[in-house]
Amino acid sequence: MTEIWENLVIVGMGNPLLSDDGVGHHAARSLGSAFPGSAVHTIPMIGMDLLDLIDGFHSLCLVDAMTTGTVPIGTVKRFPLPGPGLHSCSSHGPDLQSVLSLGHALNLNIPQTTLLYGIEIGTEIPFGEDLTPSLQRCFKTAVRQIDMGVKSLIDLSSQ
């Protein structure tokens, strides 16, 4: 039996013209094929338009690049919410927790489960639409880690 993930929305963030900064876009599209029936979106930054994309879904998986420079390229980290994390001080816009809180305050049907993942891209970010060779080498492994994490953290029966 094929699992249907129609109550899951996957959002990839970043700038697809800045090579590895667009890894969230690449990851979201890859994850979409691993979660049949899920909605997949890509956006350049967190903003109020995120609320339109996630309204009505039970679970959200958001993936973005991270640049700590302290871990190997391709390292995946899941950030807990609420709490400080990937978007507490982001160049992509308001922090995720503030946007989700606004959605709740507006009585929108905001996902009950939010999984926030970062993929390390290092500190060198060239122009281009393709991932750099160093990130390409570990991209499938990174996506597989996120895939397994989502499947272990989201109870399909509650979807």
C-alpha cells in the first residue's frame, strides 16, 4: 500500500540563483516525490505569504540552507520549534515562529506539526542555478536524512 501524504506541505526556501543557497528548493522537489500527495512549494524567504501556502495542512516540513561554517557541507540539522533556530536571525525575513504565531492569532488552520531543517552549505556561495559539486556529492544523503526524519516524526494516522 502506498502512503498518501495529502496533509503534508513541504516548503523549500532560498535563492535559486545563488547556487547552494537554493538547496531548499532542490530538497523540497526531491522530498515531494518521496511523499506522494504532499504539496510542494518553493519560496525565496519567509513572509506573510507563507501563511497562504500552509493554511489547511496538518504538517509542515520547511527546508533551507544554513551557513554555520562549523560543520561539513551537507550536514542536516533539525531545529526545534518554538525556540531559537534557523530563522531567529535570518536574512530571509521574519522568523518562522512569529509568522506561525500570527497565523494562529488570525485563526488560520496552521499545521500542528512543523519540522524545520537546515542543510549546511558552507560560506562560499557562488552565482548559478546548480548546486556546487561539493554539495551535489552529499545532497541525496541529506535529503534521505530529512525523509527519514519526517517519516519518523509525523504520525501518518493523524494526517
